[in-house]
Amino acid sequence: MRISELSARTGVTVPTIKYYLREGLLPEGERSAPTQAAYGERHVERLRVIRALLDAGVSIAETRRVLEALDAPSSRPHDLLGTAHAAVTPPVDEHLDLTDAERLVSGLGWRPGACDPAVLGDVARALAGLERAGFTVPEDVMPVYLASARAIADAEITGVPTDSAEAAVRYVVLGSVLVEPLLLALRRVAEQVASFERFGGAEH
Amino acid sequence: MRISELSARTGVTVPTIKYYLREGLLPEGERSAPTQAAYGERHVERLRVIRALLDAGVSIAETRRVLEALDAPSSRPHDLLGTAHAAVTPPVDEHLDLTDAERLVSGLGWRPGACDPAVLGDVARALAGLERAGFTVPEDVMPVYLASARAIADAEITGVPTDSAEAAVRYVVLGSVLVEPLLLALRRVAEQVASFERFGGAEH
């Protein structure tokens, strides 16, 4: 199909598609004439993934790295997950103290070598942010965070399809990154429900 | 203390402090001379909160609204939570279909009137993002998301301190917003641990 049809099919404007082509997010179409290229279903599919990542707040550079992970032909699920996480995580600053983060995630079953260090940096940065704000997670709440994170991950990883590498890749990379807004939204709703049950609404 | 000392105490540069003053994030100091103002402990404290919110990716406008919630003198925990969530959530677009979101969060104990509609919009946007990407959360994973969100919220809301309104406000507003990066980071680590246990590492 021509770029105009690709635009109509996906709802992404032609200038935006051209931008993604220039940025290397979308592979070139097949040259069908000197000024014309033909696009196929994989471009439709890829555009949906790009839009989803950008809509989820992933940057252009991070999206490019996630797509590279998706395209890596021989990637196995565990390596891919690390690549996908690293793609959406700032690199670990050498000044970042990982001690508290390591102690905390040992409660998740973490041990050295099982994780990409970037995710440990994420935990350390999150703890540092709380400390800077002077906010302490109560002692009996932290174990619930750890148990919930582990329960979520176990369910997700158990569900990784193993029938095709492509399906596994898609599930692991997109599932990890795109589900984040859903989890945060569900927590906010649950907080309001629990708070309503404990404290009552505005009219009481 | 003078602005230079406030800067030294908090590690926030003087031009940045002046920017926060202009933006109304930080209350003015007490005028001690025509060109000089005196700042106190509440400015130190407030600067830590501002930095924490901005570091967590909250925008200047959202930070201003969260701070307004923190400052509202007669706010009760449940109203505050709604205000804090609304402050960091885009308004609900009238074209947004909330049907699927309402059905999903009924599994959290949600019912009409218990929540600020903004959080429901968050769920709807997250679901729409997944749908656009063609990603379906597996049937046996979604109940784990709901149960985990509810377990987290129950622990958090049970822990709301009731001895002082100020402590409750601080806990609810900051806890909800600032803990998000920690939860996402813990999930990523847990995913890597679970994936390592199921699929093994790179060297196997």
C-alpha cells in the first residue's frame, strides 16, 4: 500500500509517518518507483506499537531501543526482558549507591547476576526520591509491595507464550512496558476505594 | 535564613529557588529588608517535597496542584487522595469510553461515587493504549493485577496516620504519587527474577 493508505489505515498522519521513517523507528517500504514506496502489514503493526509506546510516555530514543529488542532475531525471553527494561531505564550512574536497593530486592528472590543492573538502579533512584522527600514507606507496607510485585511477575512470566519466539518477544517487551500505566491506574482506584471504605466520602 | 543559606541547606540553586517562588510553588519568605527575605524550616521542607515531585516526573503545574492539596487546611484524607490523584491525572475527555474501565474496576470493589472520575479515566486510557498496541492482558493475569492493586491499597490506607491531619495529608499525597516509581521498579526486578527462574540466564 502507499503511504497515504498506511496513514488512513493507522490514523497516523503522513508527516508523522515520514518522521518515524527518518528516525529509524519504522523500516523503509519497498521501493516501487523512484518516488514511491510500498508498505505492508508489518508497517501497520509496527506503527501501532510505536504509537502505543509513545502514548505510554516512552521517548523516541527509548522506543527505538525497545524496537531493536523486538527485532533481535535470536533473542530469548530472559535476555529480551533485560534489553527492554534497559531501553526504558536511565543508565546506572556510578555515584548511585545500590546497597539499600540490593537489600530490598533480596526480598524478591533477587541475587547478583539474575538481573540487568539498570533495574536495580531504578529501585535505588526510587528509594533516593522517597528519602529526599522525607517519606518513609511504613514497615508493614513494604512487604506488601514486595509480595505484590512478585505475584504480578510470577503470573506474567508464567503466561509468556512459548509457541513462537515472536509471540514471546512481543509479550515480554510490550507487556512489561505498556502495562505500567494500567497498574498505576488500578492502584489509584484501589486506594480511593480503600480510603472510601475507611474514611467515608465527602458527604459523611 | 537568607536565600543563599536555604540554597546551601537544600542543594537547590538560588536561581531555581527564585523560579519556584515566581511559579508559586514555594511561599515567599518573610520580608526582613526591602531586598531581603527570611526563610524558615517550612521552606526547607517544602523544597524537598518540590524536588521529590519534580524528580518523580510530576510537571510544574501538577506539582502546584499537589502542593495546594497539601496546604488545604481542612482536607480529610479521602478528599485529599482524590485531589492528589486529580492533580497528577489528565482530565477525563468526554469522548473517553469508561465502560470497560468501570467493568474492570468493579473487581476492585469500585462503585459509582467512591472515586474521583479522573482515576477512572486513567484506567480507560491505559486500556485504550494496550488495545491500540494490539496487546491483550492474559485472562489469568488480570485478576492478579486487581488483587495486587487491592492488597497494596489496603496496606497503604490502613497505614494512614490519624494522629495529626498534617501527617495524614503528607502520607496520602506523597505516598500515592512518590511511591509509583518504586512499585514499577520492584515489578521490573521481580519480572527479571521470575524470568531468570523460568528461562535461565544468558550463559545457559
